Amino acid sequence: MQAIVLAGGLGTRLRARVKDLPKAMAPIAGRPFLAYLLERLERAGCSTVVLATGYLSESIESHFGAAWGTLQLRYSREPAPLGTGGAVVRALSGLPAGPTLVLNGDTWLDVDLAAFDAWAAQRPGDGAVVLREVADVSRFGAVRLQGERIAGFGEKAASGPGLINAGIYRLAPQTFSRFALPEAFSLETDFFQKHLAALNLSGHVCQGDFIDIGVPEEFDRAQQLIPAWHRR
């Protein structure tokens, strides 16, 4: 298993609590948040991870180096902001062609990554997305499923309970190659949402605990919750 972690976020909303660090390096109970994500990937059986970095990338590289536990680490530094999609495409160039897990470097979802990878491997198409049930989709944008296939993405007009994109993906090697894409673009809106009719994406529904450390209140809540979830 190989993976990409999107770790280029600035963490603008966290500046009052975390200064001079990229968001993925924000301290959670005395450890960088990224360390928890990497150890999750290691436990799931991942062997190689590309860290897609941008803002203050040197702080990530100097802390984690070329390996973390049994993981081989590589780095894909953005010369300029590329958006989530551009960062993924750039990072993929440093990996062998094959299915790749992609995780946001600022959110935690209590999902079994190995089980998701195995589930997605049995579904043909361009990839799979972890979806989460929430009480109100209006903040995130709703995702519609038809069976297991994603039929609608990021529909922000919706409100009430439903499914949202949880920011964990398993992408097939051919996912991007069929499209003429700019260097910088958003994976969620400029690619998934715009090209959904031409994509075959499966949705894996999860009800696990979710937290976004980029929100100050959630960052404070994470100090106890993430270590507890991680131990469990």
C-alpha cells in the first residue's frame, strides 16, 4: 500500500494557538498531528508515503526525515500553491503507478484504512471516497449515492442529515490521465465535482468519529480525543 498525505496547509485559523508551523505539524498532546496520521498508515500496512508539502515544508522534512517507523517517506514540495488536486498529481509522479490512498493532513476520521483499501480494491473504476454521515450537510456539501456509486458531489444547497466527503480517497492509476487539467486545481470542486459524469467513483460510508484540527475549537477538543482514538 502507498499513500499521499496533503500536508501543505497554512493553518491560518490556528495562528492564535499555533505559530510558525504548517497545520499538519500542529501539536496534539505534545506530538505533531502528522505523526498520528503516519502511524495510522503504518498500522494499516502502508509501506511508502509521499508528504505533499508547501508552507514551511522544511519543518516537516527536518522532523520526519526519510523514514518514520517502518514507513519510507518521500516529499513533494509545491513551488507555489497547487490546490489539493495539483498537489496530488505532483505527488503521484514520485510513486510507482498503482492504487494510492490520499488523506488530508488536517483531519482525523476513525475508519479502518486497511479495510477501506481492501473494499475499494474490489470496486472497478477510478477510485473510492470515504463518506461520513452527519446531522447537517450544509456546512460541507452533500454527496449523493446511487447504490455504491457517487452520483452527486458537493451540493451545498442541501441541508439536514446526509453524507459528506470525509477527505480520504483510494485513487486508481488512470484517475487523472484522461483529463486535461491545469497545474493548480481543487481535487474536490475542480475535479470530482466538475468531471463526476465521466468518473466512476464508489462511496464507502463510515460513521467513525471525525475532527478537523484547522478549526480552533476542534483543535482544542483534539488534544484529548485524538490520542485516545489513536490508542484504541
